Amino acid sequence: MIFKARAKYVSTSPQKARLVADLIKGKSVGEAVAILRFTRKKVARTLESLLHDAVANAQSIPSAQQVDVDALKVKNVVVDMASLRTRKRTMPASLGRAFRFVRRQSHITIALEEEKAKRS
């Protein structure tokens, strides 16, 4: 079964968020939390919180009460760009001009799944 959590309008660019998100794809939840805890990026705190939310979602579903948290792994992390309409800013430039720049935002979705027991 797949369990998801989503954070919308995170104040970081999708490019920066994808750098950290790629570190935890395919890892177990415990390993992903350890990686995020020692990653020195602002978005790592957001991803760690979102990972805990996805684990809580897995535990709160009535049909999945027997979910083993240690058996969950990160199936996928998707980082999309949010809309640009409200975060346009200007920066002073030479000769009295102003340059526009955009503060980018992200939508982040984490999907967890239960690892299958390996048969030998």
C-alpha cells in the first residue's frame, strides 16, 4: 500500500529541493531521516517533517493498522514548481533601473510503500 504526504508552496526553488530529494529516494524511512538530519540545507528540515507526516498517515489509516514503520521505504519524492504569480520582486540596478526576479516556490510530494519481505 502507498502512503502519501504533500507540502504546498514551500519557500525554496524546485532545483534546490530536488538536490536533497534525490538523496532519499529508495531509502528506508530510518535511513532517510538520518540523511536529512545531517544535510545542511534549509529544505532538508521541510522534507524531514513531511516524511514524518507520511509515516503518521500510514499509521492512521484504519485498514493499515498493522503497518510496520521499520518496513516502510521512500518510493518516490516529487518536487514540482508552484505558481509564480505572487512572488515577483524587484532589485535595484544601475542607472535608476529595476530588475525583476522571481522567488520560486515548490510543491513536494512524498510517497512511502511497505517493503516486501525478501525470500531466499
